[in-house]
Amino acid sequence: MASRRISFTSDGYKLAGHLFISAGNPKKLAFLFIQGWQGHQNLSAAETLANLNHICMTYDMRGHGESEGDISKFSRADFTKDATIAYDYLKQQINGDVAIGAVGSSFGSYTAILLSEKREVCCLSLRVPATYPNEGYNEPHLAKADPDNFVAWRMKKLGYSENHACKILHDFKGKVQIIEAEADEIVPSQAPKNYAEAVANRNYLAYEVMKNAPHRLANDKLQAEYEKLLIEWVEKL
């Protein structure tokens, strides 16, 4: 498996990432990994899928990691734009008819869902998927990003028509994996359940719960547990 650093531009900001290409014949399914809010590229999970002969790509959103930009200025709309540009970059690296799936964590899961409305995403793996109100989508996100601003709202049961991201997921035609963290202090159980209820084809939904797990993959054991669930799902696609 070979990996290399990459960079591409979104709205004039240089974004940094990694591209992973397997040593064997690439499978007809590649994956774009989308990080959580103020999180990091999940290089370990991307490398794990690359070792199974899937081309994988990670990147830092604008204002994150090694990417350019002042995070305080950017909205959810801006980060969704980054995801579409990242998708297009990955598509350019692929030879032949290869489908692209999106793998997100927390805010990255939300962004992956919105990406599926704008680009041809074949499947979605959503770990601890965060939900957000429709309001404020075009406003700077950092000012509103304190978890306390959203936790109470995320405890509410929502019909898919009440939330834009849930409506997009309802209309999505591909397979969906949702991974809940049982002890999540940021994304309470009702939030991933709202997403699960939004999936129209229940046969296309795989719902997993990481027992006693917090929101973050804070140690190697949690990372390994997550990767096991991801691999098992991918191998059934």
C-alpha cells in the first residue's frame, strides 16, 4: 500500500490531505473520509481499507490541521463545499469506473450526507453522526459550535421532513451504516436514531452500537473496534 500527501484548492484555500492506493488491483469502490469538527484525518481507518485494495482519501477541511483558512469565518456551507471539491479531486485520481463512498465521523457524517445531494455517492458510513438545525447553515459555525448549543436539540425526535440532512438521507438510494457510541456525550442516542428512521429502505441500513464508547475514538482499542465494524460493513457491499 502506497500513501502520499496531497493538496487541492477550495475557494482559494489550499487544503491538505492524504491519498492511499493499494499495492494490489484496486477494487471498484473508493472511499472519501471526512473528519469531525476540529478533528483529525482518520489515517488509520483509511489505511486499513486501502490494505483491502480500496483507494482512500482523507483531507483537512479549511481552517483545520494543515489546511489554510481562519476557522472562525467559515460556515457549514463552506465545509460542504470543501467536501465536494475533495470528492472531485478523488474522482480525478481514479482510473476507470470506480464508485465513491463517503465515510464520516460526527460533523463529517453530517457533511457526508450533504455531499450525497451534490455528488454521486454510492454508500455512506456514518460514525456518531451529528445533527444540526436547518438554521445557521450559512453562518460562521465556530460561534455556534459549543456542544451545549446542540445537545438538548439533538435529544428531540425528528421526522425526516423536519430536517434538511434527514430529508437528504431519506432520498439517498445507497447503503448506509450508522454507528452510535453508547456513552456519547456530544451526540445523544436520539440523533443517530433520527438519521436511521430517515433511511427509506430499511434493508439498506446497518445500525451498530459501540458499547460504553464515548464520542471520540480516544484510544487504540476504540479505534480498532470502529475499524472492525467498518471493515465488516464494507466487505458486505
